[in-house]
Amino acid sequence: MAKIEVVDVSLEYNDDGESFPALENINLTIDQGEFVCIIGPSGCGKSTLLSLLEGLIFPTKGKIMIDSCEVRGPGKDRCVVFQHYSLFAWFTAIQNVALGVKQVAEHLSSKEINDISMNALGKVGLGNYANKYPYQLSGGMQQRVAIARGLAMNPQILLMDEPFGAIDTRNRLDLQDLLLDLCAKDENRKTVVFITHDVDEAIYLADRIVFMDPKVVAEDIKIDFGDSRKRDEIFASDAFMKLQRHLVSLFYRHLEKNIWKDVAL
Amino acid sequence: MIRKFLALPTILYFILLYIAFTSGAIKTDDSTAFIVVLTGIEMFFICTEFKYGARNGGNLKERQSQNSRRDITAIIFAVMLWWELTTKVFGLVSKVLFPPLDNVFYVFVEDYPDMLKGIVNSLYLVFSGVGSGTVAGVAVGLLVGWIPRLRNTVAPIANVVAAVPALIYAPYVVAVSPSFKLASIFVIFLGCFWPTLMNMIGNIAGADKKLLDSARSLNLGTASMLFKVLLPYSVYPIIANLRIRVADAFMVLTFAEMIGSNVGLGFYVKRWSNFAKYNKVFAGIILIGVVVTAINKLIKLFENRFIKWK
Ligand SMILES: Nc1ncnc2c1ncn2[C@@H]1O[C@H](COP(=O)(O)OP(=O)(O)OP(=O)(O)O)[C@@H](O)[C@H]1O
Ligand SMILES: [Mg+2]
């Protein structure tokens, strides 16, 4: 069963009568439980695509379906972690997380909601910062609170826009593994659409990498390292290096003198 | 140490003190009140000078604010000195139109029961009017700002109504109302409600798109959206607006009292200017300034105490 279908989608931004095409005829099908990484040069429309999936904006042409229903707005089955920090300045870290949890778990008592939120903050390494206001946290910490909120809300579809961009190496690696754990291969796997600028991160995390080049899907690459998620093994493997070279070369392919010679897969 | 005492404000203070204690070209009322005020200002200045002054290890920010405190004190004293020289010392101007400061401050001793009653009355009217006007303006603005259809209807109307100053229709409202109290509360309410409504609609219509997106993506219901996101988001603009509304309310009130009241700060000023007792007029004006400043300080205190985020 297909989970997310993007059918012939085009999107134009309209500013003061001037229209700017950000996406052109995108077709993309993401299966339930798939972990898809979207990479591509800055400004190619990745965040735009994610906003469409969330239902914050609507396509000018074509349609977006989730479980065969057209997307008409944000829904409880989906949750976004934005590229920019998206916490409410007037709530503490835990209140920010709890507010999200409350919307998807109305039947829970406030104690249970609090426990879930605390747990999520612990997982992203911010257990000791639960009662701090966003202005008291660093940029990367704020981003981790936003991630904790996304995880605690436990949605069927997780949409993440460069979530680890502002986070230090160690926390970044921990969070990658945390994310993989949460989306582990079980019956009811989450579908994840994950935007990143980091080629290594994409290869390590994804089942599939979608490379966007201005406005269109330029390449769609399946990744399969089996069930092994041993970082050192994967990173040392030939397949990994080949992929890495190929993806980097995609960023350079419009240059005449391409120092990254295209590697055929 | 010596230099601290020889700072300009202190020199001016001693000159003023000398003038207060001696009699000049014009005979004045008892100067005690004036001396108390002078000494109060000087004491405050000296105390802060010792606490934050350049050589007492205050940090940069404290030293800077102490510098401006010194300048302000000097300016106040300089103006007072100029005033005293032209009036009391040399008697260059009319004693009635330009009363010596000794006489102005003596009013606070002479008239304090009247003034106190005036403060209580005026504050009651201002608090009722601004309080209800702000609450109503914020509540209506929140809802109207959030629902596009309401906004598009109400905003243009509010725009026109808010553009008419309350001072314009104050005389009419006072004339048709059964009691002055009701009339002035109502005028202050209106004078506060419309601008607050406009302000609130503006806050919400212009709210950060990223903030709204992140709230929408959490699937917040309308109530949560209004009270957990938009209301806290607008708190700082609401407080900034409140400050202006309080100052405005005093203007409207003073004006209204001049038409139809027999008690209150505005009435006090009006009455004594009818009797050409300008020392009392001056005292009344100073009192209103002090009261408004005190209210603003109170709002600031409230803000620091209850708003823990930035
Ligand atoms: N609200 C908007 N109004 C008009 N144009 C926009 C708007 N948002 C984005 N764009 C334009 O759409 C294009 C795609 O933007 P988008 O944010 O999707 O890029 P991106 O791939 O996420 O880039 P990055 O990797 O830098 O985040 C850009 O060229 C940008 O100028
Ligand atoms: Mg982006």
C-alpha cells in the first residue's frame, strides 16, 4: 500500500503578482515505512515540498495524496520538524513538547503527557533542561527540543527539514541512531521524509535518496545495506564510497570541468 | 571623594538651597516644602553616585545609567535655578503668571487633602476605563484578528473610529450621560478600546509566518491557538500599548474633568487656573506627571515579575 503520493505537482509562489515556480511536475511515491532522504542544492525546493506534504501550502497543479486521501491541511498522522527553530518562546522546553503531545493524545492525563514529554527530552539529551525557556537554550538545544516534540508526538509520518543541521557531531550521531531505532523495521514502521545537506547522513539513514535539482526530481536511488546498521562497516564499504562519490558528483554536474568524475552505479 | 561632591548637580543644589533660605525680590510662602524636594532629589543623586559612580566598581551599564542620572539631575536643577532667578531672586516676571517654586511646592503642604482625594478619584476612573477598555480590546482583537472574514469587516470600521480622538466626543458623552463618573469611564473606555483593538488586529494579522506554521502543524484547536499562542505572542505589544493608553486616558480624563466634574486632578488644575492661582496649577501638573510615571513604573514592575520569557 502506498502511503504518500505526489502526483504531477507544480507549485508557484506568488508575491505581489510576480509568480515564481518552485516545483515543476514532481512525481514521487513513498511507501509506508520507507525512510526517504531528500538532498539537493540550496533553493531547489526541498522545504517547499515538505510544506506541501504537511499541508501548510497547496500545489498550484497536481495533487498530494496520503493513503489515497488528498491532503487538505495539517493532520494528526503527520508531524514536521522545521528547518528553523519552531518553539514557543513563552513555554519551557517541556511545555513545548507537552503542547504537541496533548494534541495527539487527548485521552491521556496531564501526568502521562508530562512523562512522555520528559522521556522524549531525555532521549535527545536534554533531561536537565526541561524547565528552561527557549531563550536560555543554545540554537542546537532548541532544535533538539523541536525534535523531541516530533518524536514524542509519535506520528505515522515524520517530516524533518535539516533537523540535525545545527547540532554538534556527537549529538548528531546519537540522534541519527535514535531516529533509526524509533523507525526500526517492525510491523508499524514510520514513514520518514528527511531533508539533509549531508551526503553521508543521507546514505546512512535512508532506504532511498531523492536528489532534487532545481524544481524537479533528478535522481531516485535505492539504498540497501541489509539490516546492518553498524556505522563503521557501512562507512568503510565500497558501496558506500561509490554512492558518496556519485551523490557529490551530482552537485557538480552542471560544471564543465567536473573534478568529481561521474561514477556509474 | 571631594570631586564627587563637587559634581555639577551638587553645586547647583547648594546654590538653590541658598536661594530657598534667603529672601529675594519677591516674598514667598514657606520654603520648607521646596527645600525638602530639592534635598530629596540631591540625596537620591548622592546615594546612586556612591553606589554606581565611576570609582565604585560599578559595571559599564550601571556607570552609563549613572552618567545619565547625573545629567538629568543637573538639567532639573539648572531649570529650577533659572526659574528661581527670574522669579524669586530678581522678580523679572509677573509673580502671578510665573510663581516661584517655593510657592508651587508649598501647595503640596497646603492642599494635600484635596490632592489626595483628586488622585483617588482620577485613578478610579482611569483604572476602570483603561482596564475594561484593554480587556475588551484584547479579547475582541484576538478573535477578530484571527478570523479573516471578521478581520476584513471590522478592521476598516475600527480604523475610522479609532482615528477620531476621544477628546472630540468627550463633551458630548459627558453631556448626555446621567452621571459624570459613568461618562468619563465610558469615554476613557472608548479611547482605550479602539486603539487597543487596532493594535491587536495588527499584531495578529502581522504575526510571524513561521510561528503560525509551527502552531498549525501541531493541529492546535482554535482555543489553544488563541490563548496559548496568539495571546502570549502579543503580550509585549499589549503592554507597550497599555503604557500609551494610560497616558492618553489621563489626557482625556483631565479634559473631561474640566468640563463636568467637581473633584479629581483635572478639575483641580482647571479650578485654580480659573482663579488665576498658577502656583496650584503648576503643582497639579507636577502631580499628574508623578502619578502617570508611577503607574508606568508599576506596569514595568508587573512585566518583570510575571513575564519570564524574552
Ligand atoms: N514564501 C516564499 N515566497 C516566494 N518564494 C519562495 C518562498 N519560499 C521559498 N521560495 C523560493 O522557492 C525556492 C525553493 O525554496 P525552498 O525553501 O524550498 O528551498 P530549499 O531546497 O529548502 O533550500 P535550502 O536547502 O536552502 O533550505 C527558492 O528559490 C526560494 O527563493
Ligand atoms: Mg529548506
